[in-house]
Amino acid sequence: MRAASLKEIKTTLENLPPKELLSLCLKLSKFKKENKELVTYLLFEEQDEESYIASVKSEIDLAFESLNLVSIYIAKKNIRRIIRIANRYIKYSEKESTLVTLLIYVCNKINESGLELNKSQALTNIYASLVKKINIAISSMHEDLQYDYKKEVELL
């Protein structure tokens, strides 16, 4: 089956009656957890970005509580899982400030965890790529925000 282009989907959706559009949206949200999370964000949390960031931070905190510090290999896998969680929620928001705030939070949590980054080249690379991603996002922001966020990045 060939997937339709975005333009074709858009024109078809514009011509659908509201009840059919509602049923399609509900059907779409049933099939994947990610779709349901996106619809939840768009309907309930998009207006209050601060509380959204706070809820994502609490989920990241829960993930860091289960971080295994005994084995570097398992710790690396756990860090990657946490970053995937953060990236999933960042993708819903599409705001640069949310991206920077959450990734700085993850970096701070990695530093607070007591995990020795210099013992593993993979962990060092993961951390460096996070900082690089933060710096790229900061460079596209307004100058005032850049200044504030660059101060936070320097502390990392």
C-alpha cells in the first residue's frame, strides 16, 4: 500500500464533515501510544508549556531513579532510554525553548547522578552530543534567550 502525500491528505481532510473527522482522529489515537500522547499534548497541554515541561521533568526524574550505576554498560543503555523519552516529548512541543530546557535538565541529572563520564568513551560521546544539540538550538533563538541559556550551558 502506498502512503498518500501530505497534500493529498490535507485536501481530503478539508472536505470531510466534522463527525467523520472526529472519528478519524479517535481511530488514529487508538493505534499508537505516541499518537495518543501527541493528541493529549495538542488538546490539553499546549497552552501551558511550563506545566508540560514540569511533567516531563518528573518523568525524567523517575527514569533517573532507576539508573544503574554499578555497570557502565547498563548505565549507558539507561541514559539512552532517558534521552529517547526526552526527545519524544520535545518532538511534540516543537519549541526551541522546551528542547533546550529539557536537554539541559537531562545533562544536569547526568552530572548529579554520580556517573563517571570519563570512564566510558560512549557516555562521554552521548553527553557531548547532548551539549552540541543544545548549542545548535540556542544559536537559532532570540539574543536575550541565547544569553540566558548559554550561562546554563557553561555550568554543564
